[in-house]
Amino acid sequence: MLTSVDRLLFVRGVPIFSELRDDFLVRLASIMDELSFPEQHTIFTEGQEGRALYIVVKGQVKVHLQDGQTLAELEAGACFGEMSLFDAEPRSASVTTIEACDCLILTQHQLYEAIDETPGIAINIIRLLSRRIRELNNDLKIKQQEAKTLSHPSNLMYGSEAQGSHLTAAAAAIMDDSAYATAEENGNLPYSSFPH
């Protein structure tokens, strides 16, 4: 368990609290609960209702979807669950510990009381959410550009060039004029045009 001083120093280092006055940090640090979770423990599940923000004090967690896709791995100093503090919508992802983990927890009720006293915390959280949205938008733009580049006709190979390439079988067959004609006649794609 963290001492009061350790708790204050830790909370001060968390980005969403970085611009808060010391007197508010003292109050905030004192009202937050601390919980410990064992290794491979699911803290919350995608779709579950949530009204709390978690800050990793020690250990590591992964943010993932129900299908197993990992979105992020977070270490000490990172926070998660902040969206549910404001919209009370179901969790957009699950969070599971990678190793034994200690977290500070701030509930929606605690946060709203704190915002009433010091509106600066709302501004910091809005900045964090905006930054995450910008990062996601930037990642999406990069992926769209990569997809556009890969699908551009000048980047596609035809016929025997497509053999052994990363093009899908359907794309290789369709882009080969003779294979396309054969596929159109037979109503299916010829096996010989598929990459083996």
C-alpha cells in the first residue's frame, strides 16, 4: 500500500492531473481507493457498465477486445477507463492484468465532487481524451493511406507476377485478363491462377 506522500507523488505524475494545484492533488490522492489484482485477472470486461477511472501504480495491464485483439499494454503511470466516467456507456474494451497489479481508482461520484471544487481537472481530462482521439485518427489515416497504396493499379501484379505474391487469390485471378475471361466463362475462378 502507498503512503500518503507516495500516493501524492504518484498522482502528481499522472498526465491528466499534471496541471492541478497541489492542494487539490492532496485531496484527490486521499479520496482515491487502492486495489490489488493478481496476474491474469480481468479488471473489467468489454460491454460491462463502468463508472471508474483506474491508474496503474505497479504492474502491467493489457487493453483488449473480446475477440482477443490487444489494443494497448499499459504500465505504471498510465490510466484507463476514463471514458466511462463521463458517458456511463458500456466499456469499449476489456482490461486484464499481465502481472500482479496495484491500481488507484477514482469513481464517477468522487470525480464529480472534485470537479465542482476544481474545474481544472475537467480540462485536463478533456485534453487527454482529445489527444487519444487525435492519435486514433492519425493511425486511421495512415492505415487508409496504406490500403489505398496497396490497392492502386500500379501496385498490382498480373498473371505469373502474382504467383507467390501477397495478393489474395481472387485479386490475382481477377487482375489477370485471361484468367478473368476464363472465370467469367466458367462462372468461377480457375485454380491455376491462384498463388500456390
